[in-house]
Amino acid sequence: MAKKVEDKPLGVFAKTDQAGQAAGNKNPDDPVKPLGVGLRKSENEALQQIADELGVSRGSLLAWVVRKFMSDYHAGIVKPEVTTKTVLK
């Protein structure tokens, strides 16, 4: 008898290609581009802890967080306060 595999709701945590295809992104002209993100050590550790709890990679969690932010931003749900500082040379 085959083992029953526990269903995990992967959604956006599925492999990048699968997540993109699930979202309707089948455009070969829009490939995934890896980016580096600088986080404080404590933020990195917290991100890793959350990823471990969810059973996903830190990178897929970070990609989901960024995509969720962009979706909320474009929907007008979130409006970040960005401050600028003028530096005279």
C-alpha cells in the first residue's frame, strides 16, 4: 500500500517555474532574475526561522514576501513612507 503524502499548501512556495506558470507567467521574455538582498544578521535569522517553520527555502519565502508587497502596493493596500535626505557635496 502506498504511503499517504501530507498535502502542503505550497502555492507561491512551489518551485519558481511552477509558481510562475501557476500565476499565468509563461512568458519566456520574463525569466527569473536572482537578486541579492542585504539584511541585518537578526533579520536573516528571523527569515530563516520562519522559512524553517513553513518548510520552505529562505529564497522562496523572500520571493513570496516581495511579490505580496508588490501586489499590495499596486492594489493601494500598503503605502510605504520613504524619506529622502539631500546631501550637498
